[in-house]
Amino acid sequence: MNKYRLESASAAGLETCFDAKQPVQARLAVAPESPSVKAMENKNPASESLTMLNKPAPAEQLLSAQPPLAAARPAEPAASRPESRSGAAAAQFKLKAPSDWWVKASTFVYPLLFGILIYVLWQSGLLHKMLGTDDFTLPAPSRIVRIMQDNSGKIWANVITTLQAALSGLLFGSLLGFLTAFLAMRFPRWGSGGLTLVSAFNAIPIIALAPVITNWTKDVSSDAATRSMVAKILVVTLVCMASMSVNAYRGLTELKPFSLDLMHSYGSGRGVEFIKLRLPNCVPYIFIALKVGVPTSVISAMIAEYFAEFITGVGRQIRENIVLAQYPTAWAYIMTACLMGIVLYAILISVETVALRHRR
Amino acid sequence: MKKQLKSQYQAKPGIKSLKQSKWPVTLVWVAGLILIWELAAIEVAQTKRTPQNILPHLYQILAAAFSGKKVTNNLTATQVVLINAASTLLRAGEGFIMGVAFGYLLALLMSLSKIAEKIAFPYLMLIQMIPILGMAPIVLSITGDINRSRIVIAAILTFYPIAANCLAGFKAVEPQKHELMYSYGANKFQLYTKTMIPATWPYFFTGLKISAPLAITASILVDTLQGGGGLGSMLSQSLKHAMSIYVFWLIIFFIAFIGMFSFYLMGVLEAVLCPYRKWEKGGNEA
């Protein structure tokens, strides 16, 4: 066991060693006045406080609505934070233990086998028997693919409108969210109140937002297509704003110990401090926020389409086709929606890999 | 939420004064929002023929909530909202509990068995991509019953955050703790009951906080697909002017309130069930 740990520690780099060997200093550096740390000192020996340092902060990930991906793959999101390095160490420790080509291969083989199993069950109709449904409500995958091919032109047009709403909403929402985070960082006293409010908005269901915003945007344009697009974009913007603002705020404020002091000792102004320290520190957090934002933006654009005036978009087509009892066509649109989400997510992950390649 | 922001400030000096000034700041923000709403409402009232469709005054909405006027079936607006909310929230709750149970069990299974984790993890990620709310009509046609489909969809939406968070919780247990339990000669059952499962609680509650509003959203959205009661059904009816438009506004505010309330409720639940976690929260600022 020990051997593995040593290996993983060296693999994870200097940070981890620093943490492991000098827990007391690290702790002092982090929160000299934190009352809870003092309480800890009374309760536990230094080893426990090391534990505490290494612990990812579950309660805080909460607003990011994204701890799942962030924490489930510990090496990824907060590359700049010491505790996530040790998380990476733990992951490596697990991976290296049996050290076998099969371990790597099985990561792909098992899910693939499972996927094939589901496909066979679905195509052969056994899945229908298990769910107690029929071939019309749940068509076989081959049929869905055929319908997608036959209607590719129409589906593509709908994909474009949904993507327009989702992506521009994501863009505006992220910019606004970042602006909120910046203001909250710059003016902590009043800004944090705004941040609380933005996160409270996050708990408001899209269902409540979409019809209201459709009502509000009736005057934007005389063209129904334009004004429903504006309504959709607004809905997506509001939904994407919260996770970006909370995550970006964390990225702008949770800096490495002493880094701010270093900037002060260099005599840097606020602008330099922001560009050279806070902004680079924020980048991984922005990606965490985007990982929440991308799937949410697609889904909320689709929900907004439900309530929009103009009948267009993948989400609306799903609904319209079901109202007309055209389940196979509806399934084709559902598949399209899944593909859209997956492709966007894959693009995001590759951009992240490129953008963060120097941080690993 | 507030707790988190507070805890973010704990690393800084002057926490006491910030803590004390927390409430007024939030109050000012809320007051500002109300002011903006009212100003917009005044503007709308002057320019539109039917201002209540677009932006009624807040006091008008309040008045509608307390008026004894019957809007439909001998029920006042508030009664309509509450009766329909009961059926919606009950299903959301059932689905929520089911989703929580399945999500936690799957996370436990994935943590116990490497093979299960490898099979399920990519699909767990994929679930996030599937527009389950968009699929609501399909689920409705498969289950055939609106109540059952509400439960199923609420369960599916709840499932993902819980499973992913708890899995993260199981993985976040430090190797040192494993080694300690190993040196105590603990068996697998003891390892899980004494170390692993308690370690997941904070993650579990994080998952609960994310998924509680989602479950409610799901239940309401399923309502809009079919008549026969439920908040969503009333929402679309009142939007089409089948009854007073104020019912629509009442429902909107009610949904918004319930969404936020469910979030805070989970925080309260955590504070009640895991009071000993408090000191850790303050300390994880590293």
C-alpha cells in the first residue's frame, strides 16, 4: 500500500508533498483567523487537519450544481487547488494498483458491452416487453435512425434554431454571470448580496420563467420568430447566469495561499492583480461552470420552446409530434437532442483540454 | 446559500461585521427588485390595454391571493393553487424519494464494485445529456398514467445528482482512512458503515439540494402535458385565459417560492441531521 502511495505522491507533484509534509504551515497560510480551524485544533491532532485540508469542499460545490463531474474526476476541475491534486493522487493510486492493460481496456469494454446489450434488447423488442410498451411508442433504434435520415433537412433547420437560442443564451448568461462575480469580488459587501440573489433565482424552475418571459417579450418585435427567439435567449441567459456567477466568484476569490501577498509585495495595482492572478486562477472554474451550463442551456432552450409563440426548435418538435401521436418522429427529435448535448459537451471538453493543458 | 457565502468570508478578517450586515444587504437587494418590478408595472399599466397579462402590480397579485372571488368550480384562486399544488408536490416528493434511494444505492454499488463503476459511469454522464424533461411526453405514453409518469420523471431527474455526488463522496475518502481501518482489521461492512457512508453525507446533501427543485420542476412540467389537475395544468389553462390571469401569477410566484424553499429545506435537514458537520464546513476553505 505504501509503495503505491509514494508513487502517487511523486506523480502528483510538489504540491502534494508540500501538503503532506507541512500541514501545519499550510493550514496557517490558508486561514489564520478561521474560528473553525481553531476549534479543530482543540479537537484533533495535526493529522486530522491535514485531512480537512485535503477534503474537497462539498458544501461549496453545491451552487455550482456540478460537483458530480467536478469531484467524480478529481484531477480535472480545480487544477490549481492543492486538495484536488491529492484527489488526483488518489485516482492514480487506484489506477496504478493492479497495473495491467486490462484495467485500461475494461474502462471502454464494459460500457461498450452494456451499450450493445441495451441495443440488442431494444432492437429485438425484449425491452418493450420489459417496459410493457409497444413498438409504436418506443420504436426500434434502426427505425429512428431511418426517420432521422429521411427528415435530415427539417431536423437540421430545427437544430439550428435551438442551437442559436442555447448558445447565445449561454454566451450572454456566462458574461452576465462573470460580471456579477466580478462585482461581487470588487465590492464584497454589496456584491455578495447580489450573488445570493442570483443563486436564489437558480432555484426558480424554468417552467415559471419561460411563460412569464414569453409574456414580457411580446413587444420586442412584430415578427413572431424574432420575439420568441428573444424570449428563449432570455430564459437560457437567466438559467446559465447563476452557475457561472457562483463558480467565477470562487475562482476570483479562492486564491492560492500567499499569492495575493506576493502581488502586494510586487506593488501591483488592482488591474494587474486581476489580470495576472485572479483571471488565470478563474479559468478552471469557468470551465466547471460551462460544464453545467452547456447541458442546461440546451435543455432550457428546449423547455423555453414549449412556451414560445413560434413553433420551431427541437424541443417544440418533440412536443408537437407527440401531440399528433407521431411517436417515431418524436423519438427522432429526442435522439437529435441527445446528440446535440453530447456533441456540445465533447467540444467543450476538448476546448478545456487544450486551454488547461499547461496546468496538469 | 447564505451559509456558503458566509463561509467564504471566514478566511478574511472582519467576518463579524460582515455577518451582522448580511441581512440588511440582502433586504436592500430584494427591495430594489420589488422597486424595479413596480416601476415596470406602472409603465406597463400606462401603455397596455391589459397590463395584468404582462406585468401586474405586486399588490394586485397579493389582493388576488386573498380575495374570496371564485375563479373556477366554486374555488378561490388560492384554493385552486393549493389543491393543485398538493397533487403535484406529492408526486414530486414520491419521485424524489425514489430517485434518492436508487441514486444512493447505485453510488454504493459503484463504490463497492469496480466493474459496476466502469459500466455505469459513462452512462451516468450520458444521462445528463438526455433531455429528460423533453422526453416527458414519451414517458407519459409509456407509463400511460400521468401520476406515475410524474413520479418516474421526478425520480430520473433526482437520480443523477444524488448518484454522482455520492460517488464523489465515496471517492473523496482519503487513503489514510482506508489504511487506518485496515490496521484496525476492519472488514468491508465495518469499513463502509464506520468510514465510507458517513463520509458521503455532505455530498449526499449537496445532491439533495440540487435535485429537490429539479423534482418539483419535473412534476410541474409533466402536468402541462395533460389535463386533470396539477399546478402545471392550471398554469397552461390560466395562460390561455380559461380562468383569471392572476391564477397564473399566483402559480408562478408559488412555484418560485417552492423551488427556493425546497432548496433551503434540504439545508435545514442537513443542519438537523448532521449538526456535527458544521465545523468541517467552516474549515474546508483550504
